[in-house]
Amino acid sequence: MTQGSLFSDQNLQSRETLDHIYQEIFKEASLKFPGKTFVFGDGNPFSRVVFVGESPGLPDIETGKPFQGPVGQLLDKILAAIQLDRQRVYLTNVVKFVSSADEISADLLSFFTPYLFREIAVINPKLIVTLGNTPTKVFINSKDKISALRGRFYDFNGIKILPTFNPAYLLRDASKKKEVWEDMKIVREFIDKLS
């Protein structure tokens, strides 16, 4: 794999544009959701691969970066297994503050989803790996659960979507690790074909 195969040809304006989006989210979300601590995307904004989770976890608040603590350690191992790391991909969440699955309402999703779509448009990836039900349903119009959707590609505005289980779920149910490994082999194969 060449480095050029993983990174897009975008100009340096993208980083400023992501910063602008994050500033706008902070301004608007601070008014709508007072007292919340926001965690924005992190990684390589020129990557052709983006991983999207549901919402940050408590360990993410300490660093201000997504996928920290045990969830992040597991994600790092998953990425390493396919010769990637968090500096070579972009990591973000649909909701930008700590929320449990019970708290993620249609109102919350309708607020954050347009920002996520703008974030994706700036990065312009070839592949989005959705980690869990919530991010998958943001991109795929389906009532099926992640277990039925995972393992194959879907299309979102010309971008491939590959659903898989969230590392946080794997910490609760290790039996799904084999399925995630199968999904990550698909990611690796996709990246190799980009070169």
C-alpha cells in the first residue's frame, strides 16, 4: 500500500473548514445543550477512511479526543491488525458529547447529523466505517440491526459505508470480535484496491 492510497488529494483548506464546523457546533450546541463538554473528530483530515461512532465516552473528555480509554485501546488494536492507526484515519462521532444510547433522541440526531454530513463532505473519504447501530442508521435508511447490516458495503452519496460493531459493544460481548475481524479484512482489502 502506498501512502497516497490512504490520503485524499484535498488542499490544506480542509483543516480550516473542519475547525469552522467545530466552532459552529460548539457555539450552537452550547446554547441548545448547556453544560455539556464537546469532543470533536480527530485524526488525519485527509484520510480516505473515516470511522464514525455514536457519541464520546467519559474518558474522551479528559483528552478532548474520541475513542479513549478501554474502547480506544480496543479500537487501536483493531486498527493495528489491519496495519492502520488513528493518525492515518479520521475518527468522529455522530453526537459530540457523552450520551447513553437511551439519551440519543431523534431531536439530538436531527441536531448533530447535518454537522456530521458537513464533516464528511470536508474530509471526502472513500469509505466510512460505522461503529454500531446509531451511526449506521444515520447513513443507511434501514430498520435492521447492525448484526444484519454488517459485513457488506452500502452507498451514501458515492461513499462506501461499511457497518460493524462498536468497540464499546465488543467490551460487553466479546463473541462479536470474529465478525469485526471479518469486517476489518474488508476494510483492508478496500484500502489496498485504492492504490
